[in-house]
Amino acid sequence: MIHVVWEMETGGPDDFLTLLLLLGHQAVNLKAVTITPGSPQQIGLVRKALSFFNLDIRAGDIPTSDNAEDGGEVLRRYCDSNTTLIPGTPLKNLGSAIRLNFPVCPGVAP
């Protein structure tokens, strides 16, 4: 089983299709999904896809994308040495996690 955190953007269909692949793959445990950027409608579409797989959607109703949880905090909570981070976006959330002293590569970079 591969534990995955998927960072996606919503500018085209490719990341959404990748989300569906990750959700449906038997060898993948999708731990978290971050969206950068995403309109309320796009976030709603992703939330709907997640609901089909009986996953816990922790954000609740998101009236605007500005009310979403900080992506860096999500990475800090769900990424560990047994989790693969798959970024499909610019590395904004990873940068945020690094600023929060997230140990991205222990022993490689301080």
C-alpha cells in the first residue's frame, strides 16, 4: 500500500483525472488532497468526487476558497516518512510547510 498526499490544481482536467485514478487504485491510500488554486465551484467538484469514495471531508462547507485550510498545515499533518507527496501544482504548499519548519528532507537540507 502506498500512502499518498496529492496536491492538485484545477485549471484543466488532467489533475482531476489523476485524483480519480488515485481514489480508485487498490494499492493507494489517499491521505489528503490539497487544491491550489481552486474556485468554490472547482473545490465543490473535488469534494463531490471524494464523497463517492466515502472519504472523510474535513473542511466542511467551503463558501470561498479563501476559507480553506492552509496547505502547508495539511502537509505537516499528513506527510511523514511513509507518505509520498505528489505535487501537481507549483510548490506553494510545500514552501508554506518549509516556512512552518516542516522537515522535508531530514539530513539533506536544514
